Amino acid sequence: MASLFAGSVGGAIGVGVSYPFDTLSTKAQVSTGKDEKNLNFVTNMGQIWKNEGIRGFFEGVLVTMIGQAFIKAIQFAVNEITFLWLEKHSTIQSNIMKMAIAGTLAGLLSSFVVSPVELVKIRMQSQNKQSSNKKDDDAPSLVYNNELDCASRIVKNEGWRALFCHGLGITIIREIPSFALYFVAYGLLAKSAMADILGNNAAPLIFGAMAGWAMWIPTYPIDIVKTIEQVQTREKGTKKELLNSRQITAKLYRAGGLRGFFDGLEPKLARAAVKHAVTFWVYEVLMNYLRVRG
């Protein structure tokens, strides 16, 4: 299926080129609610460069690119199949409603791949190689050699269930509204008069960036809770209690009020603009090519 292939390639390339912004956002999110001062964009970037070098901006990028290839394949294919089915079989007249339903289903089904991929990504990004001997209840003290080492240690120390289910609930809560907004925003923009003005090359870039912002701004507070939940570790057999989403939300609010739910938003929005602009541009280029070839 064309959308499966185009979504896969677009997702992998999009996440790869935008990955340093994602690392900056994760580092800022992990510092939220701690006693230390929350990291701003420049300080955060300087610390990563000083402590880990250029490689520090790309910790976990391999598993994320591979994972995003599968994730975007699922999302784009499910979105297209669902929308076409609704067009043919449902009595729903509103295109917005059909796009929202298709996006909702795409977000729900992809969550089961998103959760383990992002668990490994977050653990890789949040590790501090300069302070790996320090004791910290919220962040992993292990230093992982690579993504495979990280995943294997999660399974060894926390079990298979942790790899696939730790943070799954909050991931579903984030993905459902995210992708309803994502595909509705892009669909409406693609059908607007602006699409003709911008042309086939510029439109996917600009509309992709705008769709990325549309999905991330409303759901970012959920994302920061998810990051803090997934960065928590507990070895098998120990009685350490992990904070659930409700407890993390309360902790964040006590520490920083409503503003605390938006720490790391700037690099996340920069990442969203770059990632989704590239994703949709590659997707549209490949879809147009495959339609001509087909």
C-alpha cells in the first residue's frame, strides 16, 4: 500500500532531522519538578554539548527512526483506510468528523508501538553520563551503551511487561487527541485556497509544520507527564513505588503551577515544525510518484 510505504519513509526521515530538538525537550521535561533550576533552551544545549558532545543530541535516535518508520506507516495507513471506509460506508456528512475519527483510530492503534519505542528513547535521552553514580529516584542512573542495551536492561531489570506497558495508558491518552488534531489540521489546510497559492512543494512543508503545532500545543502537558512517568525505573522484586500519572500531575502543579506543564515546549515546537514539515513533504512526494507509477 502506497500510504504505508510513504508514511514509513517520511516518518523515519522526519524524526531523524529533528532529533536534537527532541533531546533538548526531554532533558528539560525530566528536570521539571526537581529542586534544581529548570533548564532553559541555551543552558540545556550547553550542558549537553559540554557533558556528552554532539553524540549527546542523538542518544536513542536509531531506535526512534526505526520505530517511527513503523509508527508513521501505521498512522498514515490507518488514517487513509478509515477515512476512505467512512466516505464509502458511513452516513456521516462532515469531512471534519470523518478526519477526526480516522485520526483518532490512527493514534489509538499506533500507541502500542509508540509506547515501547519512546520508553527506550526517553531512557537514552535522559541519562546523564557525567553523573551516573549519583542516586536519583526519578531518573535512571544506568548509562546505556546503545538502544539495544537499553531495551535489554529494561527487560532484565523491570521485565517484559515494563517494556511494552510502562506508560502505555498515558501514551494512549496523548495519542488519541494528538492525531485527531493532526490529520484534521492538515486535511483542512490541504483543501484550503492557500494550498493552490503555495503549490505542491511548499504546501506540505508549511501545512505539516502547522499540523505539528496543532497536535502538540494542546497535548504538551500530557506529554510531560508521560515523560516523567516513563523515566522512572524499578528493578524486579523491589517494593519501590512508582508515581502514577495523577501523582505526577499533582507534583508538577505543586512545583511550578500551570507553567510547569510547559517546560521544554520551545524545543518541542521547533522539533514539531521540522519533523512534520519533512514528514508530510516526503509523504506527498512519494505518494505523487507512486500514483503516477501506478
